[in-house]
Amino acid sequence: MSTLDGSKILEEDQCNIATAAAVDWQKLHNSTILITGATGLIGATLVRGLMAYNDMNAGNIQVIALIRNKEKANALFEKYIAKGWVKLIVGDIMQEIVTDESVDYIIHGASETSSKAFVEKPVETILTAVEGSKNLLELAHKNQVKSMVYMSSMEVYGTPNDSEPLTEDKMGYLNPMAVRSSYSESKRMVENLCVAYASEYHVPVKILRLTQTFGPGVLLDDGRVFAEFARCATHGKDICLQTQGKTKRMYLYTADAVVALLTVLTKGKNGEAYNAANSETFCSIREMAEMVAAEFGKGNCQVRIAIPDTPNTSYNPTSEIFMDMSKIEKLGWKAEKGLREMYERMIYERTFGL
């Protein structure tokens, strides 16, 4: 049994973010930061980390959270709203974004994240990414912001099939005729849109390519494989893979992702992309499943292969995505939490209730 105190995990993460040496915090003092996707896993951790910095350093950082669910946002940020540090704007990134306040920084994290939606609602997936991001870039241009970061994804690399390190200027094959490519292709298009705005309108936008990210705050009904593995292990059920589990990739802890965002926001070069992942977590889906079963299954969890007769089209083809981190590490950032600790902290935080 872990000695982790679930009630203290989020507090510890917030403190680690607020004291991260890689971030140029002085640039953020007395500024207003607009955040989209603020109630999501990364967004909520980001807001709480910024507010922890305010508590510890009197940074006077104001956050404008563009959200769709006001009730959820109030529950997450109630004490910060009461202090006047967080302001909510209920809206849709597909519409023109209007705010009465001057915006100094933008972190754009609103995006469709469900693999099922990529297949069942590919048009909406594409348009939300492209049109929504255009609206944020227009806002950045209008406000002459000091910096903006777009949260992109490892999926822009397509489906490479070797372990050759992927620097930010390399791309793997991506099939534009596959419906599942709606997400990956839209991320690529938005990256190019960011570069276009940086070049033509001098918008100081940077791109952060995140690998799959998780940690405390993952909901019990999250449909992604890492959450399913945790549910199975903690409930003593076998983990059933619907593929051979040969795809290999890296992972990243949520708080580490937030520090990467703030590092690129304050130190990154305009119009450029940065990878963010933990190189030490590189493994196959099956290897991850076996680790989770062994470490958290209490002897009651095994990994089984149960490939359905009709393949699941929400899965990408088998690939190996080994991201090179040298560019972001030159800014002073480095991932701290490994895969086992990521799972441990996700499981023992109150969401999974152990």
C-alpha cells in the first residue's frame, strides 16, 4: 500500500508548479492570462498552479477562464473567484471572443480529446480546432499579447514505425483519407495557422506538442486507455487489450505539462514548436498495462488480449513515437515524474478513492 496522502497530492503539485525554476515568473507578475480549456485536466491544474504562485509570491496574476460549464468551473475555482483572481467567461471558442479586460497572455488548450469523437464527429473535431484557434489568434493579434501558447499533440507526428528520435522538424506518415485523422490533421493545420499568424501579423505564438498526459484529477469515467487500466487494476479486473498493444509512446505527468506550458510561454521562441514528454516513460501499450496490473492489481489483475472481430476504428495504426526533448530542455525544463509515480498519484488522489 502506498504511503501517499491523497488529500495532499494536488496541493503538492500546485506548490511544485509555483516554485518551478524553469518558468520566468517575473514576466507574469501583474498580468492577465486568458486560458481556454480551463476546466479540463491540464487547464484546471494550470489555473491552480498559477493561483498557488499568487498565494506564495503576491504575483497578482489574474486569470480569465473561457469555459462552457459555469457550475463545474465554480466548483473548481470557487476560492480563487472569491479572491478576484479568476474571472469566468462562459462562451464557445467557435464564436468571436469578447472581453472587456486587456489580455497579456493566452494559453489555448480547448480541444476535442475523445478518440470516439474523432471518428463519430470528425467535422466538428476539425472545425473546432481550426475555427476556434483562429478566433484565439485574432484575439491575440487584437490585444497585442506578450505571448501565446497553443497546446498541440504528439499526434501531429503521424504513425512513424521506428524509435528514431522525433525532433520538432520531423513528421511521420499521416493518412488524410482515414476519418480518425481528423484530430491529427486539424492539429497540424492549427500549428501552421499559428506559424502564419506569427509570420504575417507578428503574433508571439508558440506551440507545445504534448504527449499523452495524465495525473490527479482524471475522472472515473475517462475513456482513455490509461484510465481504463487504472480502473481495472484497482477493481481487481483483468485488463483486456483490443489490439496487440504494440504501439509505443511516451507519457507525461500533468504538473510537468503545466510547467512546460509556462516555460514555453515565458521563454519560448515565437512561431516555433516544442516537444514535451518524459523520455524515461517510453514503452508499449502492453508493457504499460502489465506494469499497472503488477503494481496496482493486488494480485487480482492480469493482462489479456481480446481483439474484437470488428476492429475499433478510433485507434491509430501501430506506431512508435519517441519524441526528442532537447529543444525544450535548453529552456531549463525537464520532466520529473515517471510512469509508475504518475499512476500512483492518479490512483491515490481522491478521484479513484483508494
